[in-house]
Amino acid sequence: MKKVYIKTFGCQMNFHDSERLLGLLNAQGYSAVEDPRDADLIIFNTCSIREKAEQKFFSQLGRTKHVKRRNPSVKIGVAGCIAQQRGEELLKRAPHVDFVLGPQNISRIGEAISTERSVITEENEELHTLDIPAFRKKGVSAWVNIMYGCNNFCSYCIVPYTRGRERSRPADSIVSEIRMLVSEGYKEVTLLGQNVNSYRSETDFVGLLRMVNGIEGLERIRFVTSHPKDLGSDLINAIGELDKVCEHIHLPLQSGSDRILRLMNRKYTMQDYLKKVELLRATVPGIAITTDIIAGFPTETEEDHQATIRALEEIQFDGIFAFKFSPRPMTKASEMKGQLPEEIRLERLNEILRLQDKITERKNALLKDKTVEVLVEGSSESAPELFTGRTRTNKIVNIRADRPLMAGETVKVRITTPHRHSLDGIALS
């Protein structure tokens, strides 16, 4: 078989795109390898949501020049959001690159590798109708795309420009894929979309959740990402009612300042967000809520920053993903006056992370001696004598057991030692 090396940067959507690229390439006689020096085809599936991700990609792309020099027949391609954003420019900047493939055109990977120096970045209005095979590493949890693109145009975000307009997959196609995954032994699915709350096909997102919840043999349903402006009581009630939907939601706040939220074009206020958190916790007792925060958005004052600090203290998130603002080409925020110096952005980010570390440790400490339900994923990579899995609230648990635990097994675990980013426990069954 021919060999392919795929390096993925960025979000779950990108990692699932890589699974689908590999599914398509498998059908053409390629198998995956872990070292680019062993490959006949090298693909970088890129992310452009922050400058740091771009820098990492360009650094790794530069190293493949030596691979090409040693083996001129190797094909090198760039896929993902940087491919869509930079297009033809990538071929000029890196002459050793053979093709550029945007995220809306992964189904055309065969064409890309067979065409000399190709750039395939057209808008693909049929993407949501295509059933593209995915090659997943054997496991218990699988990502499933339910929609593509985004219509929100948050002022800092490049996604609408790289992934195009919002398009929802047919519900029947999604249900068929999940049934197939269950037949292969998967126990959990994560439904993927830039804003799953906007899903609209034969049904809406709540209707889709009900359909997926009815699939026999499936044990857990997760979804990312929810936009606060579209989170309604119908979805909140569904999380509480549907037994397979996990008690966890990722709900990006981005800032605690109404002024900054307006500049971000987020279309909700801090008060709106707090009401939704209150309803979530009243309807789904014990729900874990995680979020995204951007530190140092253009014109952000110390007062705006302190509003975010107060929001973290008031809401008490289970965890956050926080980043310093990174200006992205084509976005309104990149052209705003009042761009903050790097040192201020970094200082504010560090203050946010220090506070959240304390909150997460405090929240996890409350789980000591509690019994939780864990879906086992396999042996722990860091300690082979232990097993690892996740709670329904998406917390990682390292498990000590007096018998071998099987991947896909659900066990009751008593938490013995809570840590900041994981929990230790003993299997009770």
C-alpha cells in the first residue's frame, strides 16, 4: 500500500476532517504512517483561528523541504483553513507544496493528488449532502458532523470565510452514520457544528437529538459548539429529559463586558448569558459548563477585563479554554483601532488562567468520595496499570481496578483524589 502522513492542527472539526481524508485515501490504497519520512503523501490539515497555530504549521511545513529533497516523488498538500485562506499564495511561498485543498472540498482529495500543482478552494454548496467515509482509530467515542460553516460573523473569527455559509446535513444521513458506528462498537458520539443550535434540516437540533437518543445501543451523546444567543429553553429541557445526552455543555462566553461583546458581534449581553446558565443549572442539576474566553480584545480596558474576572467568579465554570486575542485576516477585529500590546494581552490571559485553575481545583475537590459513572476508554497512557475514561460531565478519570476493564464498559467509580485536570478513583464494579 502507499503511505500517507496527516498532521492535524486545531479543532475537533479539523480532526474529523482528517479522519474523512484518511477514509477517502484508504479507498485509493493508502495507509497511515506516523513519520512523514516514511510517507508517499504528506498532508497538513491546518487551522487559522489563531496566529500561533499558523506559525506551528509553517514551521513544520518548512521541515518537509528536506523530505522532498530526499524523495522528489513524495506529494505534499495543505488542507484546512489556512489552505482556504491563503490559496495560491501557499504554492508561491512554499514551492515544494503540490496541492492546496480547502475544507469544503475534502471529497476532491483524489483529484488534488493526481493534478499538478492544484488549488481547490471553491465554495461547495453540496458538501452537506455528501456521505464521506471516515477512517477512525478504534475507540468508544466518535465525532459526527451534523452541519458545516457559520453565519454568525463574530468580528474576531475567520471561520465563516474559510468554511463558508451554514449548511445542515440531512437528519436521516446523520442517524444512519451513527447506527453504523454503534454496530462497530462505538458507545458515544459527539455531534459537531460551528453552532449546533442553528441546525435545520428535516427537523431542528432538538428534534435531531431526540432521533439520535432513540438509537439502540448508543449510550452517550455530546455536542459542540452551542452559541449562547441561540440556546433556548427547548434545548435546555431536552438535555434534562433525554437520557443519553450528557450533562455537559460548552457555551463560549468570550468576555464578561457588554461593550466588548457588542464589538465582538456576539448578539447577547452578560445578563442574557447568566439567565441561560441559571436555567441550565435549574433544569439539569450537576451539569458541567465550560467556556471560551478571549483576553485583550481591541480597546479592552482594565474595567472590561475585570468584568470578565467577575463573570468567572460568579459563574464558576468547570473549565475554560482561554486565549489572548489574535488578529485574523479578513475579520473586522483585525482592522479595529485600539489593538492592545502583546504584554497586556498576555498579562490578562495569565490572570484569567490563574483564577480558573483555582475554580477548577475547588470544583473537582467537591467530587472526593463521590461515586461517578465512567465510560472506560482503555488503559492510561501515562500509567499502564490504570484505566482511563470520562464521566458524563466530561471529566477525565484515572481508574484503579482489581480486574481488567474493557474499552466501552461503563463502571461506577469512587473518586479518591481530585486533581485540577483529572480525577483518580477506584472501580466499584
